[in-house]
Amino acid sequence: MSETAIVKAGVCGKTTRITATPSDDMMSVSVRMESDCPMVSKVPVIENIACYEEVGTPFNESVIYKWASENIRHTACPVPCGIVKCVEAAAGLGLKKPVSIEWERGPVRLTGCDIMAELGFGLMRLPLKDPADQSSVDVPQLKEMVDMFLEAGLDYFDTAYMYHNNVSEKAIKEALVDRYPRDRYRIATKLPIMMIDSPEKAEAVFEEQLAKVGVDYFDNYLIHNICGEFYSNMEKCKAFDLVKRKKAEGKIKRIGFSFHDSPELLEKVLTEHPEMEFVQLQINYLDMDGPIASRKNLDVARAHGVPVIVMEPVKGGILANVPDEAKALFEARNPGMSPASWALRYVMGLDGIETVLSGMSSVEQMRDNLSFCVDFKPLDEEELAIVEKAAGIINGKVAISCTGCRYCMKDCPQDILIADYFALYNSEKANPPKGWSVPRMYYGNRSKGHGLASDCLECGNCEMNCPQGLPIIELLKDVAKTFEN
């Protein structure tokens, strides 16, 4: 009687179906495999395996592991073991029990050891059914992405109250929480101190978030965007008291905060609140030494022994869509590796990093992000030098350092699609058109039914809400000159 086993290999996302068929006398077994892995499918049949000898032989004498050594490049691949198990079961020499590898989470490295940071799924840039409507989350595609992420052995999801016009938390409930047991994932969300000014409101928002996400507790809970601008709100709503109390009640496992401000303020917060267990910082290879001060902020967190979760590792897509000169540098060194993968490898190799969040918007982006995790290695010295050269090229081309967070658009009285217009402007300036302008065409299409850049009233709401501190009012004038004249 034939036996069939399914092996899901992990981070590579490949699946192999193994069918083992015994001979009539049960002395040998033949194996056939169906797989989306090209290495496995190259020689998908192993005939007449002497089952009694095979299950007890040393690795270096095994027919199955000889086949593996000739066809499979990665020694961590679980398929050979799966074949042995299937042969064993088909020959009646073993019971059909599930096999699994579970990861025990240890402490993050702060300096010098070889443990790499993990990849987290950031839920601020989810796939959309209608690009003009941030609340139109494409839940079926999101479900597929969630499945891929979990099958790769990853489990950290980061959302927030405000993401996608307040529907991100509901979307992840439908795509993840309603479909998987609680021990399969870790989830984080954030207290929106920018819109709360009392302890009572903070309490109500927290309980609302538990209901929206559909959980009894959050694995990580952050005070959202601690900065000078919202510091008074944070004190009014007693945010630190709230997160400590909820942790004591068992409704939060770990407490921390996201941060968009100076190293001096970060030092103050971590000194005054040693109970904070992690901090979420914007870090990418463009912002290390600029006004975002990623390097100095990271140094402050390390000095306090506080692990860091990274946001904006690809800087809102800027480092995924680099100028052609920078792309050529990357391609010459590692053909086929996307610019986004270079950006993620850079931050994942830094000391003090616990998790790197990637805001993936499609199945294709998820597949690309997962692909480089196989045999992950941090950038070597030559690759770091290439990144430095690429950063120089990109900084010379990126006109507006907008990450696309869309906070600026929330209170715009003219309904100006600021983040979208800035992205189009950057595209225009990075690769100036020789004739017809695609970004100009998209500007005309996207602005229909919305305010133009020139419609800005200069009320200042956008600049107050911008975590990057951009002079948005003046930049909109540049956009208008480029696309409206």
C-alpha cells in the first residue's frame, strides 16, 4: 500500500509531495515526488530502495541521502528526511506521526554574535482592491500572503489603529486571527497618542483594539510615535501607566514604543522609563547619518540594552525602486537579487536588531522578501561598500524623503493625495523622461476627484503630522510646478 507525505520546506516556500510504493514482497520501496522546487523535481524518482537496509544505514551510505547530495544544494532541506520517513511508513517499519521543527526564541544580540534578526510583516501597506481607497484591503490576497509568511516559519505581525484608515486591525483579524490558533502568531499594535488626550479615552481605545483584532492579549503593544509634538498628549493620557497596567493584567506580553525624533529625546524616554522592553526605530541605509539620525538612535538603544524593531527598512519603497545606476551596482554583484532585498539584508545584519518589518503589498513582494531569507547572510565588506555607493546615487536622485506613511493626508481639508504625489515626483526626478512623462500621466489620473498640489491652503496640518519633519507646503509647490504647468 502506497503512503504519501507532504513536506513544506519552510522559508523557501517550496512544497514536495512524496509517494512511496512498496514491492509485493515489501522488501523494497520506490519513491516518486511532485515538487515546485527545481532541485527536487530534477530527478523526481528513486527506484527499488532496499527499505530494511535504508532505514538503518549511516548517512554516508544511504541511497536517499546520496540522491540528495547529487541534487539538492541546501543541507538544511527537510525533503530527504521526509523521503526516509515515507519509505519507513510504506514498508511498515514506522508509524505515520507528524514531524515538526519549532523555534525557541532567545534573546536578541546586542553586539557581536551571529544570530540574525527576524523578518516581520508590517501591515501599513496592505494590498488594495482600489488604489485610491486605503480602506479597500484585498483580504483574499492578504490571506495568501499570511499563509506564505507562516509557512516560511515566520510569525510576527505589526499593525496600528490608524493604518489603512483604521481598518488594518480588522483586516488582520479576518486574514490571520480568525484562521489560525493563537500560538501560531505574534501580533503587535499601537496606542495612537496623537488622537488621545485622556486616560479614559486611552482605556477605551485599548479595549476597542482587542475587540477589532479579536485577541485576548497583544504580544507586543507600543505607544505610537513618541516625539516632541505628541509628548504632552502622551502625558495627558498617561500612556506609560496604561501599558504597564495592561501588562500586569495579562493583556500585553511586552511593552515598548515607536519613535520619530532626536537621540536626545530617546535617551530621556529610555532613562525615565526603564520598564520599556523594546523600541521601534526607522532604520535604513539612507537614513543612518541624516536628519532621521538612525545610527545615533540605534546607539542610544544599544547603550540601554533595549532591543530594536526596525520600521521603514526600504524607506517607503524608495529603496525598492532605486535609480538605474544603483540597480546596476546591485545586479553586477548579486544577479537577480532585488534592491529591496539589499535594503533588508543591510538592516538585518546590524547589531541590536530584533525584528525588521517589511510592509509588503502583494504576493510577489512577499515571495521576494522570503526568498533571500534562505541561507541568509549579512552584507560582506564588498557589499557594504556597494550599498554606500548606491546611497550616494540615490540621495542625489531622491527629491523628497517621503516614506509614504500617509499620516499627512489624514487632516488635509483639500483631500490632497500628498504621499502619492510625492512618490510620482520622486519617480519623475529619479529617471527624468526624455519625452512623454509616465508620472505626469499618473498625476493627472490620481488627482481626479481629489485636491491638486496647487490646491494647498497652507494650513499646516500635514506638517504637524509628518514623522519625517518634511516641509510639505513648500514641496507641494514643487510638485505643482512639475506636473501642473
